[in-house]
Amino acid sequence: VPLQACGGGLVQPGGSLTLTCAASGLTMDHYAIGWFRQAPGKEPEGVSCITLDDGMIFYADSVKGRFTISRDNAKNTVSLQMNNLQPEDTGAYYCRVGQYWGQGTLVTVSS
């Protein structure tokens, strides 16, 4: 498994978490990268991504202004800074680099 995600946990509404996905055996800046999530009982959804060709960044409307995706080529990692978390952000978060998926890391937002 070339991707390892971490950083999930339990946080109160309004809190922050940073998810990080580390790659081994591949170079992240050769791929499009993104974060996805799946809430309990719901379909998976894309959260944010960075395109390969021009490095454009996209966010789901539900997280715009609260989440920030970034890539550290030197560390070969991609991160998702999540601020002002809300209960509806609860779910398993997955990183994707090209065709590779990391294992999920669970985010729970609850008081």
C-alpha cells in the first residue's frame, strides 16, 4: 500500500484537524491528488483535489472556505487542513493519488 493517511479523530464542532497522506514508492507531483470522504449511510463524495496538468485546486461547495488542500513535494505528502468542522463533516476520509487510494482515516465531529 503506497499511501498512508493519518490525522483523523474526534473533535468538537468548530474545531480543526489536519489530515496527512504520505506516499511511498511513488512521487506525488506526478499525479493528480485528492481527498474524498464517505459519511455513514451516504455515498462517497469528493472533498478537494489538485489537478496534475496545471495544479488547479477544487473544493466541494460544502467545504469551501473551511478546508485547504496542500502538497509538500519534498516530503511527498498531501494534507487537508480542516477548520470550523461541523457534524456533517463526520466520515471516513480517503486520499487518492492517481489511481492509488489510501486507507480511510475517521473524522468524528461531535459535542
